[in-house]
Amino acid sequence: MEALSPQTLFTGQQIVWLPECASTNSEAQALIVKNSATDGCTVITDKQTAGRGQRGNRWEASPGENLTLSVIWQPTFLAPTNQFQLSQAVALGVLDWARDLLGPDAALRLKWPNDIYYGSQKLGGILIENTISGAKIQYSIVGIGINVNQREFGMPTATSLAWLTGRAYPLKVLITRLLECLERRYLMLRAGRVAALRFDYLQALYRYQERHTYEVDGQEVSGQIVGVDETGRLVVEINKELRSFALQEIKYIHK
């Protein structure tokens, strides 16, 4: 890949491009162990053979057609109890980027905790892995996978930019702009603009303040998402009671 020149302070100023790798997050972790990654170092690959998603799922992407990358940040200003603030900032950065491409009125939403949805289909996913040292987050590896030019998927719930618009996209330009959008939101977090990030996140949250069907404890229930608590758990009103759920404790049902 040709050299990238994002207009950023540090994000993407060090680029590690690999034609093929198992996982960009794993490669990023190896760079940290070798002490050879600067703050904002970005690992990019054309072909990821064992990409990881939330809940241990694999992230599937056709070689050379999509964005698969990992950004290394050093958010030592952030306490481990506030990890979800970083998750919000990253998700909003990807959302800003997608809205630039598809328009401000596009049906783009953030599915808790940080998947990117168009309508009821998944456009991209994020996996953040944090290294905690004492009372600080020493490193965050932000893995991002976004479907761009791929047209065929093994899952009916997946979509891509090309599928939505009918056109192909130059990946280099998209990566450059994505890194700029990510850093803008990250700098908001670093500046302590937590309330603004939280507000924007809730406004973009998939199914926010709508009543839908979910699976909880093996049973289908009717619930309404009313927010996300300080630790990042999803808060849902079920039978006039507010309940908070961690990642694997509630399942979205599509009807």
C-alpha cells in the first residue's frame, strides 16, 4: 500500500502494513511487547486470516476489499472503570466517517456496544483490547473491521458500502479519512468532553427508546433501551423495571 498521510497529530503517523496476517490486533500486541509502537501506531492488512470479533466470534472479510486495521493508543489519562468512554469515542469516530460517505441522513446507527449498523444490517465491527497497569489504561488496541467493496457475505445480516451505493471505493483514501475521524473523537475524550460523547452516542444508539423483543435468560421479553450505565452495561426497561446487562446477557431478536 502507498504511504498514507492523515492530517492527524499522532494517529496513523506510524503505519505498519502487512500483506497478510492472522489478526491486526495480535500484530499490534506484538509491537507493544517489542516496544516498537508509538502512540497512534496503526497496523493495516489486506488479508486477515483469523480476525476476532466480539464474544470470540470470527470477523470475516474478503482479501483486499475491506478495511481491517488496528490502532494503538496510550490513554493513560483514562481509569480502567471508564473504559466504555473510549468505546463510545471510537464508535462515534467510525460513525462520523460513515456519515461523511453516506450522508448525514443515512440510516446509520451504533448497535451496543460498538457495532456499526445500516438499518438492521452490520456494516462494521470494533474490538478494543486494553492493557491495564495499576489505576491507568496503559495501552488500548482498537481493532476495526468495515465492509467496503465486498458484495457477497455468508451472513444475511451483513452489508457493505459498495452494496449500499453500487460503487467501489479506494481503500487508501478511506483509511486516511477514518484515522482523522478517530483521532478527532479521541481528542474529545482526552479533553474530558465525556458528556458530549455520551450524548452523541445515545442519539446514534440502535433501538434507543424504542420497544423491541430481546432474549434474556432464555426467554423472549419486550424491552426498551433507555441508556448505558457508567460501566458500559446496556440499561433496558422490562416490565416497568430498569435492568442492566453485560455483553452476553441480552440478545437482540429481529422480528
